[in-house]
Amino acid sequence: MSNNDDKLNILVFTCNWCAYAGADLAGVSRLQMPTEFRQIRTMCSARVDPEFILYAFKNGADGVMVAGCHPGDCHYIGGNYRTRRRMALLKLLLQQFGLNPKRFRLEWVSAGEGQKFAQVINEFVNEIKELGPSPYRKKQEVRDAG
Amino acid sequence: MPDKKKITLALKRGASCVGCDIAVVNFSEKLFELIEVADIVFSPTLLDVKYDDLIKMPDKSITIGLYHGAVRNSDNEEFAKIMREKCQILIAYGACAHLGGIPGLANVSNRAKIFETVYKKTFSTDNPEGIYPQTEWTDEKGHKLTLPEFYDEVYALDDVVDVDYYVPACPPTHVMNMQILNLIKGWVEGKLELPPKGSVIAEEKTLCDECPRNPGKGKKIKIDKLRLITEVEPDPEKCFLEQGILCLGPATRAGCGAPCIEANMPCRGCMGPTSRVMDQGGSMLSALASIFGVSENELELSEEDIEKFVSQMKDPLGCFYRFSLPKSLLHRVVQDK
Ligand code: SF4
Ligand code: SF4
Ligand code: SF4
């Protein structure tokens, strides 16, 4: 990830069946979206291990979003029930680590909700822009330097 | 096999509670077996020695050095480096040297806040001028006094020097010490090879894998309430998590002999994570979240409801990283906007 202060590192995990398709729809519908985020597709939102998110923040992420199917719509029936419990607990943990709660977000986006995807991504990127680089970027530099 | 019949051993403490020195004494009568193959040449707790004695020893003249305690100040770091120079094999002994341990929990704070609490705000402190420890001070006659520098965060041993082996736990248990004793004896006698550099001298499995209370593979645990160990009388045979009591077994390395479980106390994770995960806290978080039961009215629950439900877990950071915060992915708490 970039260590350049002007460039933000925003990571969005999308599940294959809903959120990714929603993002795709937002794209083909030519909805206005910022370019400052990078997307990682997983088969299910439950594949997003909390360790991945901690790892992302360690490596300079300024914001991380996890997007999956709405409760009740999971392709694997209950994957997102696990996701929502994990992510809720992770949210508490990240706050204890001192991160602004806005840097981490969980969203439900269906395959037909291109509009919603564009809206939440716009909102999220703007919020992260307001917050600026994550404090973990500087901490990491100090540590790497010895 | 070492080049001599008898090896030498040194023990040095950093930011340590000295419990690890006592753990060595806990070799009990087996200590004599250790002394048969190893001369203890330096140990401020066990022998009448001075730091200068260690400094004067030739480089690499000590076969094995055990360093216990975390690295909290410049003195700890300086002696970690001296130990590295003097010892052929350097072992991080105990949770503090391995992962930062209990002193590593200070990484929820920083130097400025700690100084303010300790030297200003505590009830018994009278310090109207706000004098904080200085690393150097010279009196009117020109005598210079120095103090080590207190670091802004706590480090584990391998953050400051190269480490050959790790012996986890707070402190290493008798079972583990016997394993080290057999390894050292076998090596000195030419019967055993040392493990690969960087090894953690313990198991690769999780504590649950070895726990007699494990409800068995495939059996799903589901809880809807977390209970504090101080509030309930735990069933002496049932898995703690199944009883709704936080137990770090799923995220903790086996090898301690599970003395806590035996004493009907849940595991707090002092052995640290296994090598298969990056972060003990992240691993425990997943384990705990997956046993928070899915309710019948799941579809009616909002994310706020779920957040309220999981907030039964008080202080996840302190409980999940009790012994490993400096070696967690994020190392320490930061301040954000
Ligand atoms: S590992 Fe435990 S017993 Fe050893 S020095 Fe640290 S706190 Fe003390
Ligand atoms: S959670 Fe604790 S009590 Fe249950 S099996 Fe694992 S180590 Fe044993
Ligand atoms: S049971 Fe847990 S807390 Fe107790 S010694 Fe083993 S790892 Fe440490």
C-alpha cells in the first residue's frame, strides 16, 4: 500500500454473489464513483477473517469496508450471520486500538443495488478523506526504522 | 553437540516480574540434573554477580542465555544486546520476552500518559512542579547521574535482537522446563539435535486440541450469554466456552500442560498464538463470534442490536491480547481524529 500522505488506501471487500455484483452494476450503469478504493472479491463475506482487516490497517489502510449480502440473502445461507457478529466485535476492538470508528464499515448490498453501492462508497471515501491517513501509517514507519 | 562436555548458562532479566527466575528454581530437584551439564555463570537472582561481570566475559563465551522480561527501557535493550554478544544461543524465556507479556499491556498507553499518572495524578504523589524522570542530571559539584530512557512503547526481545528460540508462557511451566532440560541434556550428551532456529519450544496445536474438556470435533457450541469467571462456579468438567466463560484455548498454543484448566480456571492465553495465525486477538475474536448463537429472529435484528449483543464482551483488547499486544499486528493503541 502507498505511504504517500496524499494518496489514501481504501480497501473494500465484496462478496461474490451480492456486493460484487452490486459494484459491477454500479459500474455498468456508469454511476459516479470515486477512484480511491481498491476492491477484493471473496466468495462470501464470512471469508473475510478479522485478521485480514487488522493486517490491512497494519500495512497502511486508511479505511476498510466489508460488503456482503443482506441478512437472509446469503448464497451460503448463514455466512453473513457470522460476518455481522465478527465485524461488530471487531468494531469494538478497533475502537479500543484508538481508530476512529468511521474507518471501518460493514454494509449489505444486493446484486441489484448498484445505486446503493455507489452511494455507500461515495460516503465512505468522503469520510476517510476527511479523516486523512491512518495513525498506524506513522507508527509503522517509526518501527520499521528501528 | 557443543564442543565441551559441560556448557555454560546465563540468566538475565529485562522488564520482568522475576517470576521467570522463580520458574527456573521450579526445576526443583531437577535443577541438579541441569547443573550436572551446565554451569550457571551469570544470574543476578541466583548468584552474587554484578553486571560488570557479564560485560567482561568474552563474546560468545556463554553457551546458552535465557533472557526473560520485555524491553521497556534503554537498559533492557542494552543488556539484551550484551546477552546477544556473549551467548552463542539466545532464548526468549517466558511470555514477556516472547511476546511482550503483561508489561506489554502498557501499549494501550504511552510514555507521556504513564508519567502523568505515576508522577503526577496518583493520590499519594505530591509533585506540584511536575518533575518527571530525566535521563541525565548533574548536581552543583558536577556529579553526573543517569537513568535509563523509558520508551514510548514496550517491545518483545526479538524486536531488538536476533533470537534463536522461544520458550513461551507466564512463566514457563514445569512440564515445559523438563522439555528444555531434556533437550539441553540430550544435546550436550550428543544424543539430540537442537530444533531449527526460530522455533517455539512447545506444540503446534491449539490448547483446545489437547484439552480434556474439548466437546469434540463437529460439536457446535452456541452461547447467548457471556459469564465472568468471578460470577459463576464453573462446572469442573465442561468446556469453559460452552459454559459461556471466556477461554482463550482456541487461539492459544498448546504445550503448557494446561495447568489452569486443571485448576478449573479458563485459559488466558499466555502461550501466545500458534504459528498458523498472524494475531492471537484476531483469532480469538473469530472463535468467540462464531459461537455467539444465531437467534430465531435473526432477520429482525439490526446491526445495532448485534453490536449491543457482542458488547457483552468487555475489554476485548485486554482479554484477547493479555500477553501478546506488542507482537500483535497493530502493536499498540494510537490516537486518531
Ligand atoms: S513471563 Fe510472566 S513470570 Fe515471566 S517475567 Fe513475564 S510476567 Fe513474570
Ligand atoms: S475452550 Fe477452553 S475449556 Fe474449552 S476445549 Fe478449549 S481450552 Fe478446553
Ligand atoms: S492454560 Fe492458558 S493461561 Fe494457563 S498456562 Fe496454559 S496457556 Fe497459559
